[in-house]
Amino acid sequence: MYTEDQIKNLFGNKTVEYIKNKNTGGVSNSKGNTYENIFAIYKISSLSKSIIEDEREIYLLSQCLSFIDDLVIELTSENTLQHYQLKNSSNITWGTGEKSINDDFKKQYELNKSISKESKLALVVSSLELRDKLQANIPDDIKNYSQVIYFYFADSLPKIIAQEPEFRRSLEYLCAFENPEPDKLECLATVLLGAWVASEKSKLPIMDILQKAQDFIPSYIRSFKTELQLNPEIKEIFDKIDGFTYNLTRGFLQWEYFDGLNAGTLPYSIETARFQKFQELIKKNRPTSFEDLEVFLI
């Protein structure tokens, strides 16, 4: 996104060396930095609805050549770069002078301005008390484009999901199941985490990460298409079966027999070859009762 020459022209050779060393250290530690990676999948999941339903073009970068590089989100339609610096420590201050957080924020804003990008910069911490303290003391020269965000951290994904309602809601949106149990949300978050860690982070569409996660575990992640329909012939067959109701939710066929006496969800989405084979079997055998249909729903 940025070149060494751009940074050199703005800030000089010493700053180029500083930012290169900072980037090298960040890359070497990134795979083991759980706090940064979980925050990344939180942002991925929270942006997924606008990507799927509004087809927004949003990119992620991490450990790029920049002053605030833990996570960078590029919103193309808004011409905006969101930068996140994560600090899972209680001993954090804005500081003054070169190499301080204050100076990094100031230089990041100037660097983004030099490439005609709007900036939204955030310091992310895992302590509410520290968040409030840092927010109250944002230096005046960076106040207009900076904020402090609280993001809970614990030693397990279920604890984090339970303490971060927006994270939980965004995972529920991505999940193939309606009202999913906590273990399903944990599984989904784990798969997203694996997809993110395994991805090239120089400039990556969020949709690519979602697709990679879906490839890993297709039965847990919703379809990314918003307008999906059953074959009309299949609907006609289903509608004639007494006591059988169904709907296509998030790309998955959910069904009930006599108000929940029997119920289930096909473990593969309408977009898969397996679902197409299922429809062909229904059309070929044309079941007229639930007993005839049940063998195909297993």
C-alpha cells in the first residue's frame, strides 16, 4: 500500500528504518498474537453482512509497511482506511515524541493524507478502565481522527464471544443454523481464525476469507447468495406431502413434520452438487408421504 520512498519523502530515512523494524517484528510475532487475530475475525464477521447483502468491497491488511499495522481495513467506497493498534497490556500511554503511540497516529494520518485517503485510527485495549483513561486523554493534535476501543480478551474463544455481544451476533448471522448453540459459534469462529491466519495479508478481500472458511466447513456457514430458490418441481412435490413444512434459510433446507414431531436441516447448502443430486432423487422418486420422503432427508 505504501512504499519506502513515500515514507522517506515525508519523514526521512530514520523513520523508514523505524517502520521497517517495526514491521519485521510484527510479522515475526503475528502468528502467535492471539489478541490481534481474534480482533481481526471479530471485524471480519461484523462486516460480513454488508459484504454479503450490499456487495461492499472491503479489504484487510495486516503487518504492512505502516505506522499502525496490527489491522488495516480499506473501505473502497468511502475512500477510507481504518487502522487498529492493539495493546493487550495495562501499561499503555499515548506518550510524546518519536516512536510514541501519539507520534505513530499523527504520522499515519499524514501518510494516508499523502495518498488521498481518509483516516479512522483506533487504539484497541482489553481493559475498560484503561480505555476510559486513554479516551479522556487523547492528545489534541490527533483527537479528530482517533479513538480508543475496548475489546475483551480471555484465554478461550467461548469466553470472548460471551462477553462481546456484537461479535456473537455477527457469528450468528454467518452461521448456517438459526439460533445456534454456543459450540457451533465457537466452531465457526475457530474456522474463521484458521482462514485468517492462513491467508496472505498484503491486501485481501474479506469475501475471500469468508469463502476460505466456508470451504473448510460448508455445513456450518451460510450461503453468501441472498436470493436462492428451490426447484419449482421440488416445491410442488413437497407441498403435496401432508404435515410436511419447509423453508430455505441461509441456503439450507430446514424442514418439520407435524409441528416439530420430526425436524431437521440438510447438512449441505443449495449451492452444492450434493443438493442438486438430492433434488434429482426427489424428482425421480416423487415421494407422496413423509415416510417416502424421510429416506432422502437423512
